[in-house]
Amino acid sequence: MRLSCCQTVLAAAILLNLLVLLYVSWLQQQQRGRRPPGPPRRGGPPRPSAVGPAVTVLIREFEDFDNAVAETAASFLRHDPAQPVLVVADAPPYPPLALPAGPGVRLLLLDPTLDGPAVRPETHVATPFVALVPDGVRADAPRQLARMAAALEGEGEDGARLVAAPVGPPPRCLALNISVREWTARYGPAPAPPLCAALDGGPAVVLLRARDLFALAAPLARPLGSSLFLQTAARGWAVRLLDLPFAPARRPPLSSAHARWKAERLGRSRRERLLRELGVKRVDWDDGRREWFGCSKETPRCFGTVLDDTPDYLYRGRWTPPCCLRALRETARHVAGVLEAAGVRYWLEGGSLLGAARLGDIIPWDYDVDLGIYLEDVAGCELLRGAEAGSVVDERGFVWEKAVEGDFFRVQYSEHNHLHVDLWPFYPRDGVMTKDTWLGHRQDVEFPEHFLRPLVPLRFAGFVARAPNNYRHFLELKFGEGAIEKPEYPNPARRRLEGEA
């Protein structure tokens, strides 16, 4: 078979291309062989030079009206132009942010819109670690974030799930005990600093694993520091304060007195809203201060109508909110004082007597206070006489009225807040105390009058109340043997205590 001239030229060209490709491949292999091998990987954060940055910078805590977000972001980009920087806001900042250019710089808006997609912040983080960077931080040294990530990888044995680096003077290292059941956060000195449960008093860069951050119920709620440590402390996670300080921005945000005042006012509002949303109604600080975020005389109580003797919070594994217990104590003290001044014989009844015998206080899951009174003494008390005719508000704002459910009285904490003390009028009949209204409660039974002759003092809710003599037998008559030693919820058929007390 003869080849034409064109076929010969074409075959030669193909052969030449193959030879060139083989030569280029041989050269590349030679160059790889001469390159010194890199150190073996032993875990820890990825090397930025090999696989890109291991940490996303997330800037959440800033104010629209006065911030240094652009400078903060740019300081990290100077060390690595590929550094991911995620600026998170609820709504479009005004005035708009002039963010530096970078392939990983992005503004994420959390507020939903009618025509927008669902916002899932975790889908915008592709790195194993996240650094929560406050506004006004300057990254002066390279690889600061990488060193923080490496430190976190080495802290597994002591329980640290977060690390923090101060910005300026170090913040306070605190212990933080969260009692979800009691709606309470208690701060105190950290037992083993620099291992802390919370930081307070100064800004810090906080680094944690992205999967840990987005496992929280409200990962980006503001104020970010308060929100983060409340949620991590509730899970038993600790934060280690590192000696890797960041510098403040050259032009710090909130430099004017007006801007600081405005930011502080907004911060207080956000914190109050956050604590209410997370179900924290009392905060005890390490210096003895106590803050309340629950109900008051000017607001409704924290729970609605109680059905089957089981308030709604028991179904959520919680006890009576501390603000409600405070209001009940105050109401009980006030009512007892009025009754004693008017010569009305009264005594602790039902669950209130149980609480006094067991704890000297209201049972931690109770929702009202019960007192028995002698019916014949009602006429001697002006407020009770007035309550028979209609609702009476006394000089301290407590509301005295006749209960709609039957022939007994009720004293409410205020016109807005219906936490109350019930006053049950009893009268003797053949040596037995009885009354005209029975609501079918377990303890709602008649009893011999000799338990009231005499009445005895008993500590209750911060004051000395009156109680039946031999109150142990009195309680066992009403609740059964061992009532004091065997606590249970008011209606075990609906909700059992299950050894929580």
C-alpha cells in the first residue's frame, strides 16, 4: 500500500507531537523528584499554603452608624488575600459598608424577605474553624488565627471547646452556671483560669470549630459574647484565654460620646431581648449584683392559666420562674402582715405549708400561696370586707378580691400580674374545720380544729408565718404519710417529678 505525500506529512506531524508530549512529561517528573518533601501532616488546622485558609473571620458585633468593619477585614486580608471574611448583619447596613475586595469577602443578611431564599449561615462557611471577631480589631501578625486553631486542637484534654485572644487588656475569666430548670445564670470567679466558662469586660477574638458554632440554637444572636457563652456554658464547654493578643484598630469605632451612648442603649435592649428568648430570667453576677428579666408588677406573669394543677413550665422540664417566686414571696409577706395587723387568724395551707416544712420557702415548682383563715375574723379586716363587695387595690398596689371560683378570697400581686395568694375561710363545726367551697384538690379536706390551737411560728418565704401545731401530722392527714420527705408535682398523673428534687 502506497502513502500519498499528504498522508506522509500528517503521520510525521502526529509522531512529532507525541515525542514533544513525552519529553514535557519527563521534565515535570524530574522537577518533582528534585523538590524537597514537605513535613508529614499530624492533624491540626490545614496549612493555608497547601489547602487554603482554615479559619473564617466572622464579624457580627458592630453598629451601622459608627464602625471599623472595613479596616478590621482589611487587616486580615493583608496577611492572606484569600482569607474568608463573612460580615453578618440582620438587615442591609446603613450607611452601606465599603468592604475591601477579596475572593472570600461576603456580606450576609439574616432577616428574611418575602422574595428571598432561606438564610442558613453555616452554608457560607467552608472552613473547619470560625473566628468571631469584634469590630475594631487589627491583625498585626501573620498566622494569628492559625496559631489559635492549633491551640484549640491541643486543648481537648481539659474540656476547652473554644479559645480566645484578647484585644487590648484581657477580659475577666468567669465561671458560669446555667440552671435551665430555674431560668437562672450565675457568674462567679473561674476556678482554674485561664480556663473559663465565660469572658466579660473586654473584647476578644473567639475561635471555635464551625460545627460547634452552628450546633448552637442561636449561633449568631446578639450581643454575640453574651449569647455565645450562655449557650456554650449550658453545654459544659469551656473557653481558654490565650496569650496571643490582637491590636485595636487605628481608628477605633464608637469614638464619640454620643455613639457610645447609643451603642450602650442598643446593647442593653438586645441583651434583654436575648435573655428573654433564651429563657434566662435572673442573672447573678460574681460581684453580688442581681439582674431580673422576667415579670414584674407592670407586666403579666410568666405563665398562663393552670390546667390540672400542672403549669405549662413543668411540661418543659422547668420550675417556677424566679421572678414569679419573688412576686409570690412579696405578696405572701404583705398579706400576712395585713392579716396580723387586723387580728385575722391565718395559717399556711396545702402546698405552702409543705414548702415551709420542707424548705422554709415556697416549693420551687409551686405557682400560688395558700392560707387558711377563720371565717369569723373576715369582718375585722377592712380589705377583706371591701373585697366582698368588689375588687380593692391597696396602697401598695396589691389587689384584694373575691374569687370567681367559689367562696374564698384572692390577693393578686398587681392589676397586671395575677400571681396570687388564696385565702380560704374555714369555720369550726363540732370540733372540725370545714368550709363552703371545695375544689377537689388532694389536700382539700376537713381537719380537727385542735391543729389550730395554738398556731405556731414557722419560717416561710423570708418571714415568720403562722402554721398549724404538729404540722407534720396535719400534712400527713392531707397528703399522706411521708409527705414532707417525698416531694412530688401537684398532679403526678400529668407530670411526675422523677427524682429531680
